[in-house]
Amino acid sequence: MIFSLGFLGFFVNSYPLTFVFKDITYFLKPIIGVAIGYIIFYKNEDIEVFVKNIFFIGLISVIIHLSGVLFFSNFLKSSISDIRGDYGLDSFIEIFAFYFLFYSKKWLGQRLIENKTKYWICIVIFLVSIFFYFSRTMLIVFFLGYFTLQGYTKITKSSLKYIGLLVICVVLFYSYLFSIKIQRNSTGIEAFLYKIKIAPEEIFKSKIDRENHKNLWDHWRAYEAKRALALMNENKESYVMGNGFGSLVNLKFKAPVGEEDMKYISRLHNGYIFVFYKTGIFGLLFLFYFLSKLYSKTYRSEQLKSKQFYNNKFLSFVGIFYIFTFLIITGIYIPKDIVVFVLGGALSYNQI
């Protein structure tokens, strides 16, 4: 439905075909990805095949990543930005593969790796690889995965206690970050802490000085979203119909995005605003419905057998993963996202 709505604004407005096709690929990609994941696994009734495939894909990613970071980079002297730029910004498939391994005994009745020594070696190298991405998003997703699979994201009296404890820990952590002085141009762990410190305002800050480049780059996601909403405000019809496939966001200056300076961009980091800008309020409502359906799987697990119980938990984790990543990396519409294949595979085993 979201994909279909993108054509409404396209028929009303006139855009260059290059940008139209670019948007079509953005919105068609998750449909194709989920379909492929579903088709690959739907004939196989044994969910263990699905779990093992995702695990081995994640393991290959871990080996490639750690090999690059530890053996081909000057790890002790390189900056975090250089390491991330050369060897990967993130790899969410590793987090899903880690939890497939970690919960395999509860889910499948036996560990994916029966040898205890090899099992714990894999656990450690997964954790090291995930940390060495130095990605705020990956760390949050990692903890969201644990809370989801432990059942704490289901609203109960017990889970509210854990959620409250988590909120207190986050508040204390940020209180500490704001009590110490961390320079913007810091290196090493300090640079990572600075990124964590500015993360909330990076997304939500409304007052941004475009002439102050430091201020602008630190709040780039918020600036993109602000410009998109400003353009929609100039054309009130776009709130209902969206601007359609091919529409661009005018940044009001040439920004060094990608390989060249760009004044107009097609895709935003904030996926909610991206969908809203392209497809209007109805597209956004369909998106909320889609994400809520995935999340609600956590409420439909109690009477199911073990394998389907955890399959529902993982579907709920995918929903929460996208609820969060839509805020900062366009969620399911980011071109390199491969979690859609995990979603398609998990849906092929879905029974309720």
C-alpha cells in the first residue's frame, strides 16, 4: 500500500525520471527482500534450516569484519572514524545471528554449536565484532534484541520494572556524559562517547544554524527532516497525498553528500519523515500499522510450542528494530538493509 501511494504525488507533479526510478527502487526493495526470504524457506518445514543459514551468514560477516580490523588496519593508531569508514559502519545481521546462536538451545532444543568451547568462542567473537563497529545504533539494537527476546518489551508489571530500571540507567549515563567535557574532535573512545552524547539532539533538535558547519553536521538528521517538513508546509496537499516518487528535498545549500555536493536529496535519514514526505499521512499510517503488527507478535506466543514461540519473539524483535532504525537510518528503506531477508524467512514459519 505504501508503494502504491507513492504514485499519487508522481501523477500530480512532474519529476525527472531518474529520481522517479530511484524512489521506486527504494520503496520496492523491502517488498522484494521479504518475498525472497519468504520464498527461500517457505517449503521447508524445519525452522532449524532458517536459523542455521542466518547464523552462518552472520559468522561470515564477523570473520570478514574482524580480519579487516585486527589484521589489515593500524588498529591501535587509527581513529574510530577511519576504522568504521574502511571496515564497515554496521552489520545488523551479526546481531540477529548472535541471538539465533545464543537462544538456539531454548529455541531448537540444542545448541547450533554443540561443543561448549567452540560455542563460547563464537559468542565472544560475535560480541567483539559487534562492539568494534563502534556504532551507537548497533549497540542500542543489541540491547533491544535482548530485552525483546527476554520478554521485557511486552507490557506487564514485571517488564515495567525493567523498563523503569533501564530508563534510570540511561538518565544516569547521560547525566555523567553532560557532567564531563568531551571535545568534538576527540579521538578513540572519547569520540564514540561524544557521538552518544549528541545522539538525541542529532535527531530531534529543531533550531540549527546552517552557517555553523559544526552545529549543522552534528544535527544533520534533524536538519533534513526540518527541511522536508518546511517544504510540505508550503504545499498543504502533500500532507495527504505526499509529494510522490521523484520528489526531492531542497537543502537550501550545496552539502557534501556522497561523492559530490548536493543541494537536493531524495532519501532522508529519518524514515518516518521520508515516508511522510513521499506518500503523505496515509503512507505513514500504513507504516505504523505494519510495524505494530510485527511488534504485537510478542503478545501471541504463550500457547505456542517452543520453536514458534521464539519465531514470534524474533518477528517482534524485527518490528522493534525497524521502529528504532526508522528514526535514524531510514529503517526498512535503507538500500543495504538485509534484515528484510530475515523477516521474510521468519514470516514463512509464522503460524499465528
